Amino acid sequence: MNYDRILIRYGEISTKGRNRNKFIDKLRKSVRIALTTFPSVKIEASRDRMYVLLNGENAKDIIEKLKHVFGIQSFSPAIKVEKELETLKKMALHLVQSQYNEGQTFKVTAKRSDKTFELNTDEINHTLGGYLLQNIAGIKVDVKNPDINVRVEVRKEAIYLSCETIPGAGGLPMGSSGKAMLMLSGGIDSPVAGYLSMKRGLELEAVHFFSPPFTSERAKEKVVDLSKKLAEIGGGSITLHIVPFTEVQQAIREQVPENYTMTSTRRMMLRIADEIRKNREGLAIITGESLGQVASQTLESMYAINEVTNTPILRPLISMDKNDIIKIAEEIDTLTISNRPFEDCCTIFVPSSPKTKPKREKVNQYESYFDFEPLIQEAVQKVETITIKPGREHSQEFKELF
């Protein structure tokens, strides 16, 4: 079937009020970015629907791209038909014949936003259904669970016919909820947290802590590859900030009792990530923490670690168990990369008995014996910034953030 357009349904965007157009504009931008390799397509958006006009481009390839665009509830390859009954009947027959296999069932589902059309929805259903039964041998009606659902949308400008409803990625369009910094460790959890955050409309910049010579260049490559995957999912670019963390981590090891080093390390990471967030005009910090999964993710640990910032800390995985997280990592194709055996700075200098219920007053006391602020500012100044775009080599820039 030679479709001429794809009809996109908004889903959650439809619940928005006066600011709906802002969400639609974000979705239009996301769709345009996802379809940059199809120069002939045009995108038309209204308050209720969006249309991708194919103009001869390959519908199958475009469908694959649209499946991953956040903000789309569902979409259908469609044909635009003049508002004339005989034309409608012939095009509906042609469409169903292109989809029909012997023994299949069908139904007609009509919606009529243009009340001036000569038939109401029930009359459209009966008229088209009868015409299809007369002209396709062996086809039967099943109104509850049909193999083919002929959708008819009667709008002011035209009638749109489709037979397929393809699920979209759901969620909100990228960037519609603002920008946040993702603390990307290289493990399984944080890329999944990034994915779920993007699904809620967040634009991401990733922050990774790198401790040479204790962590290798291969560990850095692993994080770059994870960022590429997230960029592919989002359809845009992701900025990755790689923080030199060796001196900070060594100072913690020397100044803080061993069972509190993990708590202090997380606090310093959060302070640095917050400085980068301020400079990049982000609104929140995202982590891959799941409640009780490891010693630093107990409620007491989070309470002690969170003290260093008033910035919102978003934890999309907070109530998920490891199997849930692994399943999503498999679906978004980050699990294999995360499982590469290269240590990050979270796995070096791990104390034999980390404190699972650290006290704020104690960690503050231990950190007060040493001035960490100069080391934090130096780490921020020496951040390596990489801009990663899907399908392209990343461009690397070394720049001071302040």
C-alpha cells in the first residue's frame, strides 16, 4: 500500500491545557530530528493531531524511527481521502485488500469531528462495513477482536483512512520538562535512569567521574558508548562531562575513616555535579539509585548524602528491583555495554564494611578536618566535555566551565 502520510496521536500531551502548544512544538522538533535522514518529509501539527507527509519517502523506515520518539502515544500510516462517499468506499476497499489474508476479520471504527459530513459515525460504520463485505470474499465482521480495524477520521479538511495502529514510546517530548544532569557511572542502573528521565521529557547532560590511573581509558570509552546509546534513544545529542576525580578520591581516602569513605565520596560527587548543573543551567540531578540495593542507597545514606545540596535529586529507579532494571537495560540495548569488565571510580577503594546508616553529624565532622573546596573547584575547572550525536563520531572539547 502506498501511504501518503503518517497520523500521530499525542497521548499525554492531550491532557495539557493552555500550554499544550509548547508540548506540540517540542514533539514536532523531536520528530523532525528523528527524521533528518528523510529530506522530503514534511510535518504538519494541529492541536489534536500531527501528520508526517511522506512525499515519496519509505514509510517502513520512517515507522521504525517514530517508534522511539517520546511523546507519541500511537501512530498510523494513513491515506488522505476527499470527503466524498464513493471515493471513501473505494479507498477503504483498496486499503483493506492490501492488508487482508484469507480468513481474517474486520470492523470499521469511525470518528467524525466534522458534523457537516453527510453520514454520522454509525452510518459510516454500516455503509463501509457493508461495502467491504460485498466486495471481499470470505471476510467476516468481528467487532470485539478484529484482525483489521479500519479507522476512519472525518475532519474538516479531509477524511483519513488507516488500518494499523502502532504503539509509540509514550511519555513526554524531549526537553518539555527542562534539563537535568545524569550521574552516569558506567553500571547497569544509571543508563536506565537516564532513559526513564528522557521519557518524562527531560533533556539530559551526563556527568561521569574518572579516576586515572585507577580507572582506565576503556572505562571512559564504556561511558561514551552508553551516552551514544542514550543519544540514539533520544534522537538528539547528549553532552557528557568527564570529571577528573582522582585527587578528591585520594583525599577522602586519607582524611575520612574507612567505613565513611563511601558516604563522603558520594557527597563530593554530588557537590561537583551540582556545580556543573549551575553552570549548564540544569534544574535537577538524576541518579540510578534503587532503595536498599547497596550500602550507599539506604534511606539513611541518602539522607546523609543529600545534605550537600538543595537541588532536586531525581531517582527514577527508587522502587525497582534489579531484575526490573536489567529487563529495561536489555530493551534499550545498554546491558552489554554496562557489563564490560572495566572498573569505574565507584568500584575502587570500596571499604570492606561500608556504613549503611551513616550519621550526618559524623560525616560533617570527618570532612571538617580537610578543606575539600579547592579540590572540588579544580575538578570542575578541568572537566572534559564531549558532545555526542547519534550515528556520528563524538566531538571532543576541553573547556573550562567557569
